[in-house]
Amino acid sequence: ETFLDFLKANIPGIENQIDLVLWTEGTGIPSDAYEPDSSAYKTIVSLANEFVNGRMPGDDEIAEWQ
């Protein structure tokens, strides 16, 4: 409750922009979360989806990850 009060005081109107209960008490990433827009992120998501389907990324695909 203290954290919610802090958010409401420091981000006016936040309770009208997002579902605070979902964001603070839910599990996983909320469906209305902002998805990053970067080529590295897109590559990672693509490789993760392929992994779920049984494909391991090659060493050359991840060699430069830090």
C-alpha cells in the first residue's frame, strides 16, 4: 500500500494508465508492458522462439553477447 501511494504521488494519474494491481501483484510481465524496440532484443526473442521449437542457437549467433 505504501508503494502504491508512492506511485500515485509521484506519477499523477498512473492508476488511470495501467492496472496497478496487475503490475504489483500479478505474475509475469503484464500484457500492457512496453516491449523494447532494438535489434538485439528482436534477435533474442527470435532465438528464444526457435529454442522453444527445439533449435539451439549456433555459437556464431551468440558469440558477441555480453
